[in-house]
Amino acid sequence: MQPDRSCDMAAALPALTEELVEEILLRIPPDEPSLLIRAALVCKDWRRILSDGGFRRRYCRFHRSPPLLGYINNQYFRTAFVPTTSFSPTQLPAGIYSYLAALDCRHGRVLIRATKSCSPSAGLLIVWDPITGDQQHLSLPAHPHLNNSNQLLCSFTGAVLCAVDGCDHLDCHGGPFLVVFVGTPPHPADGAAGVVTHARAAVYSSETGAWSDDRTSSSDDSYHYVKATKPLLLGDALYFTLVSSNGVIRILKYDLGGHGLSVVDTPPQVCRKVVPTDVDGGLGLVEFTYKNFIYMWSRSSLQADDADGGIERWVRHNVGHLETLIPWPPHHRSVYRHHRYDSIHFAEGTDFIFLSFDNYIDTGVFTLDLKSRQLTRVAERPGCGILPYMSFYTPDLAKGKLCHRDKDAMVHHSINHSGSAEGRPPSREFDSQFAQKKLSLVAR
């Protein structure tokens, strides 16, 4: 019988210091959470390091940008979490509610509207953390138009964000949060005589457990509805999309510091498929025309010596045409080119947006990098009302918070590679092999 040389080599490896182990673990890519869970199953020491809150904070600061774990898909009055990694979220807060619609997700939280009917004034709001499973149920704010059966809101949306001043938002699960609720009442032409369709906003604070008083937009800004698309958080302001009865698009700005509402004009020639986005730290727009051209708009100030010096104007930049960016199947190219995108959403803090096409076309969901113009498919099936979910996910095994799918997969992996069963630690050979693979990351 030949001796097992691999076991002898593993036994001869010098023990890694805790500092070196931590440096190795810090370099595990965050965009695949199962790697951290696999590392936590190596041995008790690695599990202890990964379960420490100090390591979790260092890990987030080291990688800086939260990875994309999946996206929220709104379709047919239902909300589903579609993973793009091995991350498996906690159960969606459905309960007794027949209709769920995710309005926003940010800083590790998802804002969901839950109702038993399609009435705009019914139901409640749920703030859900897919990683920890925490849920908080909020009643809708007491808008004047919600107290009169003849003057219900005709449209509304909302935003959720961390409420901690100076937070880097890398790991703010469980902290205080704000919910900004924005809605518009019906236009007088819709049967509510005498009602002016000013946008209204109220803010909920988890620290006080109460809604603020209503804020309204200025008297000359009357629009039909606010689009239920993901708002943009830029600096100390939130930006929502307003649409008038004749299709004119404007941006509704809510100042988080001054608690005021104002309206920003968009270029007059933009179409209805436009979303606000961050362009070099300032407010910008991404426009998709009906002929599938993509344009970016940014605002720049004119020079003081110009005729309109000091006034900001919109500048258009060409991004490309979808037909040249998307790898259409050659035998379907003539058919696909006539179908347009069904959903456009952006991911804050990044340079890419999400694209989904007509639901009956099996093209899937794509991300488009606006700078490199690189298109990447992240899901096989089309989606609607997409909200990208970006957050760091580290295995807090000390508190028992581990996704069962990931845990089962990692236990299965350890059985196949080390002969260990659940409840027994992986072999030293598996430990050493995994450590040697991760050591190569330190040298990079």
C-alpha cells in the first residue's frame, strides 16, 4: 500500500499565523458569498475570524463597493428575489397580502408595498432586510387626499435609506432608517374637481416611529403621476420621475436636509423612457429612444462670458445602439430588432444599468456599463420592475444566520473533497489545499 504523500505534505506545511489568515480571508471576492461560507467551514479558527464583527467591517472597507447579490423582480402584482450569486435571501414578507410591489432598495433594505387590493390608498409599507430577515411594517402617511374617498392618490412611490449621519453604508444592517413617501392626487380632469395635482412628500423615521408633515411642490408644477421607478439618491437629495398628461418628463427633487420639494426640467426632446442617474457626481439622465438608441444627458454650467452665463444646460452624449450591443441570435436578428426594452433601472454607485426586454422574448436581463459599453447577461429570464440589490454578505455563523442553500452546498462540497460529514470538521488536507489556493491572492 502506497503512503498518502498528500497527507504528509499537508502535515509538513507550517501553521499560518492569525494575521496572515485574516489577510487571506480579506481578499476573498465579495461577489460570491459561498466562498466565505466555505472558508468558515474549514476550521473553528477561520469560523471565529469570519464571525467577528471587526473582520466584517474590515472586509467591507477593504472591498469598498458592495457586490450585486441579485435583483428584485416585480411582475403580475408579485415580488420575487432573483439571485445572481449563491446568496439565498430570507423569505419575502408576503403574509396575508395578495399584492406585493417593491418600490426601492438601498443600504441593504428593500421597501415593499403590501396590499389586499389594487387601491392606491390601501395596504401598508414593509421595510425588509433580505440578509437578516428583519421586517418593519409601516402604515401609509396620513395625506389629506387619503382621508377623502373622492380624492385618493392616483400614484405614489417611495425610497428607503440609512438614517445614520456619516455612515459609509457598507454594513448598516439593523440601524435606523428613513422612508420617503411621494404621491400625487388625481388631475381635475379625472373627476376630482378643484384638486391641484401637486406632488406631496412625507418622511418616516424609524427612530421616532412617526411620519413628518406633508411637503408639497410649488404651485406651478402640476403633473398627473409619479412613476413607480427606483429613485436616485445623490448627495443630500432624492430624485423621482414625474410624467404629465401630455408625456412631458420632469424630475422631482426632495431635499433631505431642507425637507423641500422642487422640480427639475428635462430636455424638451427626451422621450418617456428616461431615468435619472449619477453622471460624474451630478444629476444626469439615461434616455432610451423608441428606435433603441441610448443617450446620456449631463448638466453643465455655461461660462460667465456667455450670453446665458451661470445657467445650467443639458448636454447629450451618445452611448450606442442596442442592436450593436446585444448579441442577438443570428437566426432571430430580424425579429428581435423590432422589440424594445421593457424595463430600465440603474444601480447607484456604479456605472451600469439594468435592461430587460419584452416579457415574451427570452433574452433575459442584462447589465450595461455606460462607460465601457459592455453588456453582460445576469439572468436568463426577462424581468419587470427590476431593482438591483447590492450589499455585502458575510456569514454570521455565531448568530446562526446562514442561508440553508449555501450551507447545504458547502457541507456537500466538504463531504466530496474531504470525506467529512456534517458535524465533523474538514480534513487537514482540505484545510491546507484551500489555504494554499487563497495564499496566491495575497501575492497579487
